Amino acid sequence: MNGFDDQLRNRLNALSGAIDDVHLAGAEAARHRAAQRTRRQVAAVGLSGVVIVALGVLAIGQGQLLTAPEPAHPTQTQSPTAVPTTPDTPDGTADPDRPDRAILTAAFLTTEDITPDGEPGDVLPEWSEVSTAQTPFDCAPTAEDGAEYVAYENTQDGQVGHFLQFIEETGEPVRRFSEIRAGFERCVRDREASAEDTYTGFSQIWNVGGLGDEAWMATYFDAAEEPADEFMETNVVHVQMVRTGNLISVVVNGGPGLDDNVDMDPDFLVTSADRLCGAFGTECVGDVTPERTDRQPIGDIDGWLTLDGVVQATGLDQLVEGSEPMKANDGAGPAGWALTYLPLDPEDDGATFFQRRFYQSADPGYLGVDQEIAVFPDDDTARAHYEDLIAAAAAYNEGGREVDNTGSVDEGDRAITTWRESDEEYGISFVFGIAVRDNAVTVVNHGIDSAAGHDVTADQMMDLLSRAADRLTTS
């Protein structure tokens, strides 16, 4: 883990409102890892300094093989699409079918582009250029003969991150873009369907509008040929493609990783497209609009908070979807409620139902709202567990930090208590609440980063938990 990641880990751990890391990997496990999203689980993807914060991400289904979409019309991308070519023949005469190599060189991302910004004192990854037209990741696109490319590697803590960008010029750009994408997808889908490979599989797939003539990106798990350790059995790999005129730029980057918890960021796509068109004096970056294609909205579910209810209570209109509920104690990590403030397992007290659901934004890295529900055999058992949770939160004192009670109500068949913890040093607050109604208990939590420019007040949390209690079903 590099210094930048360590700094982020410290920032997130400041509130310690989470469970321990979950040691799962692969496409099959990805469908269960959403139940283990926590503020403490941080992973570096590809050792590129890209930090992934595990905070309650949707379960991802496995769709059918997609083919490349029709290229966007220039009026849709609001940007020029034609890229001129320049001379580059041995005798210096014009070759209209091949861009000048020097111009293409200016279009590539550099080590400065792929190294994250850090804080003073951070140890950032050091990339070294290598001469290889492919990464070691199975299924990832490779640079064909004649394509211009750059490749980098870095090694930290014995783990290797890889970056490859190649640019192809082709007389059939629409067909070639579709061919690269379809070949990559087919390879991953075949491995998803294979009983011999339980790790390789897609995690995210996106169409990206407003960028060149067409753009697309995906993240997938790649089964590691030699696992980095007993748990790190997969690589997390990003593939990003953009076409402008008769030129196609492809970026592949990744490395050892356990999880993929944040929506893909199109920054590399935008930079590569901007460089590619800028090298020829044109523009092809308009209103960039990523659209995820590998999942369908779940909608409202009986017993759980509604998405509209969450937004109305918190004011977080960035929240756009709720995940499918998932079993909480699935053996993928520590048992019990997700928060370290509440170190109890409802199933130890006889809960017959214990699941988690997440409400999140489409914005990469946005902190969402998480809900857990446990149903007990009778009202008395549920109430006793609720009282034990309150006592646990009141006794919390990890590292000298405490949570502040921000409200309590008790109205016969239901009761609610809410808390808040803030850390001024790291600019993070964490709010959560517990509600019991008849024989069901629910915990709802939300992390607030001061950089996000919003807050959730005590009154809003009480409103949110009241809505959660109203929605609880007892069977």
C-alpha cells in the first residue's frame, strides 16, 4: 500500500465505523461482497494509487455479451469527429493513411498522468516504462502489430501494477472498435461461464457519451496466475476505449485487488481523447456522460426504506438507486452488524432474517446510505437486542473516540436512537441510528466527508429512522 493509500486509509479509519477487511475475490464473490461494504475497507487497484473505498455498492448481475453501440452523431457528442493525418513515410512523402508517429506520441498518457496527487510526505508509486505490447491480464486487449503504444509497471510491497495504452489507425474504425470490444467481452463472458474459473468476471460496464465518436469502459476481475498472497487471488483490471475519426485509443490498467467498490472514473478516457484530438488540433471532448449498462434498478422493496424516502429525509438527491438486499452473515467476513460501534450478531440472539441493502449515487466515490434489518422470533427478543445495541454504542471508546447520542424516542411498539461521530482532523462525520418495531430491528448509517459539501443533521437522521421503522415488516 503506497503512502497516498495509507493517508486515505487513516482518513477513513478515523471514525472506525466498520467491520474488518473482507478476504474475497472474483466475479462470483462480487455478488456477495456488497454485504460487506465498510468505511474501513480500502484497496489499491493496479498499484496506480487509485483508492477504492468500500461503502455499500450495488450487487452486480452478469448480463449478456454486448456489442459496440452505433457511433454517436457529431451533434450528439457536440465535438468534431474527423482527425487529420500527416506525412510519415520513409521518403518523407505524404501518406494520408498514417498519422505521424511524433504526433501520436504526444497523445499518450504519461507517468505523471497516472500517478495520483498526494499529500506532503506521501510515497507515490514510481512507474517505469517497459517494452511490452500486452499486459499479463487474461482477456485484456493487446496492441496489434503496427499500433503505437506505451507501457508502464510499478512494484510495491511485492505486487506489480501494469498500465498499457495503444493507439490504432484503421480504415474501418467502427468495425475495429466493435471487434476489440467484442473480443474482450467474449473472452471474459466465456470465463464467467466456465466451471474451472470461478474468479474472472465483469464488475462494471459503461457506455460513455460526449467523448469522440464512441467511448466505452469496463472493470473486470482477472484470476491471478500467481496469487500475491493467500487472499489476493484476483487482479482488478480497467479497460477503457475511445474512438475519434479513424483512430482508436485503448487503455488497460490494473493489478492485484480484492474488490471493486466505486463507479469507474472516465478520467483516463477523457485525457486520452483530449490528447489524441489535441495532437491534431481538433476537439472531441464534450459533455461527458457515463451510463452504466450492466445492471437494472431494483426499485422499492417491501420492508426496506424507499429511495424517495431516503432522499426526502436526508436531502441527498444524488442518491439514484438501491441495491438488491443481500444476506449479512454470508461467511465472507466478520459476523454481525456492519458497524464497529455495534459489535453484536443478531443471529446469536435468534434472528431468523438478517440482510443488508445500500442506497447510492451514480457519482464515483460518493458515500451512500446503508441499511441492515434483522427479524427476531418475538417482540421481546427484538427489544432486548435493541437495548443491547444502545448499550454497546454508549460504551464505544475505540482510540479514545466516542459517539454522541443525538436523539431518542420510545413510542410503545417502536423505539429509535441516533448517534453521530465527527473527526475534525480528517473532516469526516459518521451518522447512524437504530430502530425497533415489534420483532424487527434496523440499523441505518451514512458517512459524510466534508469535501462532499453536505451534512445530515440529527433531525434528518431521526426522520430517516422513523421512515425505516414505518417500513419494517415483522415476518
